[in-house]
Amino acid sequence: MARRTAALTRRSVAVNFTLPLELLALMDQLAAEAELSRSEFLRGLIEEALEDADDIAVAETRLADEADGWVSLDELRAMTKP
């Protein structure tokens, strides 16, 4: 994901969307506490969310590929009960 994100940061595009005022106020407060502009704060949140989504997709793929060798905790407990 880092390579994909690096390629995207070479250019910038404005994106407009609507937020409830309460969410905007909280975001501005957190951005100020982090000494970031609103754009910097949002950009960081979006980058983290995309990286997390990519990590989850990779983990799900790996688990699906290896699913035959895995058992859930409940299944393991059922197997070990006397």
C-alpha cells in the first residue's frame, strides 16, 4: 500500500463532501491539538484507513488460502472436551 500511496501523493485533487457540524468541530479540535491543518489531519486519517483496509484484505486472503489447516477456538475447545 505504501507504494500506491506514494504515487498518489505526487498530485493533489480537491475533494468536497458534507459533514455534520459536530463532527467538523471535533475534527478541527483534534487537528489543532495535533498542530495540523484540517487537510493534513484528514489526509492522515484517510491514508491510515486505506492502509488498514489493505492489511485486512491481505490477512483475509491469507486466511482463506490456509483455511483448511485452521480451526476456530470454539472448534478446538470442542475437540479437547472430555
